[in-house]
Amino acid sequence: MKQAIDAIFEGGAFRPVQPVRIPDGQHVRITVDEQCEPESLELATTVYSGLAEQEIDEIERIALDRRNFFGPRSGNS
């Protein structure tokens, strides 16, 4: 079975970032990809992909407008 495991190299050994279910003594093959980015960072780099400059500006304007951060307040217009 193939599975991708994120790890950190420390003190001459690879330490998994999250727990893995592999029995002790199990022979495995490790392929090192030094360009590995956490999945969330990889997705973040494509968030504006395919959008026009005007669409990006509008999204950022809405995101930075804190007036309705907790939802519209009753009685305000």
C-alpha cells in the first residue's frame, strides 16, 4: 500500500509529523521531496487563479470590511 507521510528530518532520522499506522520493523521505501508544501499552502497559492484583477480587488475589499464581521447588527442600515 502506498501512502504519503509528511515528516521532518532531525538528528539523522525522519520523524513523521502525524501518527502513522505502520508496525515496528516494517520495511518501507522513503522518497524525499524537498519541495513539499503543506496542502493548505499549496491550495492558498491558487486561490485567485483565473480571476480578473477587478474580481480580486472586490474579494479583498469584502474580506477586509469588518463592519459585518459578526453578521449584520439589528437596527443598522
